[in-house]
Amino acid sequence: MFVEDRRKAEAFARGGLDAEREENRLIKKEKEDKHWANHEAFQLMISNAKAEKKKADEAKIESKQTMKEMMAQAKKEKELNDLQKINGTFKSEVTEDDRQFAEDLH
């Protein structure tokens, strides 16, 4: 015997046809409430996933630099270095890692 059938039979034994109908109504409401609770939880899960994806996409876009931007930045740095060389204020910023890398190449 199923749980619902048992509940209906017990309700009928307690109060007849009216009690059975009331129990049937309660069972239906419980199922509907459970369905909508699951529906809302699923909608919340979808909403959270969309928000996380949007945040990740925005972070990816912010960190992404176009080729034009990289070329423009490199050009500005070269012009600045050239001006510093002309003015005698150029200081080479060769780090120990750069030296080690150059040695490894040779």
C-alpha cells in the first residue's frame, strides 16, 4: 500500500468521505508546495550560475588587452626610452632574472 493511500484510508476511517476529501486536498497541496520549492531552488541556482558567469566574463574582458593597445603601449615605452637615452636619464632595468634568461639562451 502506498503512503498516500494509507493516509486517505485512515482519514476515511476517522471522518468518512469528507475527511478523505480533505486529506486528498492536503496531499495535493503538499505535492504542489514541494514542486514549487524545487522550482524556486532551481531558478535560484540558474540565477547564481548566470551571475558567476557574467562576473567571470567581465573579469576576462578587463584583463584582455587588444593587439592595438599592446602596440600603442610598446610604442610609448620605446619613445620614452629613446627620450631618456637622448637626455642621458635612461636607466636600464635589467633584472637578475633577465640576466639569467640571457645566459640560458647562450
